[in-house]
Amino acid sequence: MSNCMNYPDPMQALRAAIIEATPKLNQPELYQQWWLLGTSGCHLCDDAENILMRLQSVQPLSYQNIDIADFDETLMLSFATSIPVLLTVNKRLDWPFSVLDLQQLLSEY
């Protein structure tokens, strides 16, 4: 998380740390997407993805699945007990969340 201090907004700093840990996210077309943080074998993460897919069936929405196992230990541990976590460009939504919560995020987006 070496570059996090350059960002006045905590969400920008968090997303920068995740991009640093997951270089495949360092693409301009992915910056505006929602990111679903989780890991394999996490049934709550599967539930969160199912909720996102239900919303996608009625609302255009792009998101990226991000496995926290790819993060360095410090960043991974910061999410280990709170996944699944949904990050938008400017909001963090911790589990549990519903389709209504996601619709509210979209209205603020």
C-alpha cells in the first residue's frame, strides 16, 4: 500500500492499494466498475455474486470478482473477516447486502 498516502479520499486510496496488489485491474475501463472482493470457497461470496447477477438481469451493471488471496498479507487480512465486500468508485458495502442496497448504490452512482 505504498502509494495510498497520495490520495486524500480513503476510497481512492483503498482502490489504489487493490490495483497495486492486483495489476490486472490497472486498466482504465475497469476503474469505474464495481469490485466484488471475496475468495474461493466462500459461500457468502457466492451469495453476494448471485445478488449482483439478479440485479444485472434488470439493470446494466459491470463488476469484477477480485480474490483477496492475491493480495499481500496486510491487505488480505484487512478484508479476511468482512468478505464479501463490494466496492464502487466511492462507496464500500460490507456483507450482508441485498438487491435493494445495490439499487440504492446505483441511484447514487
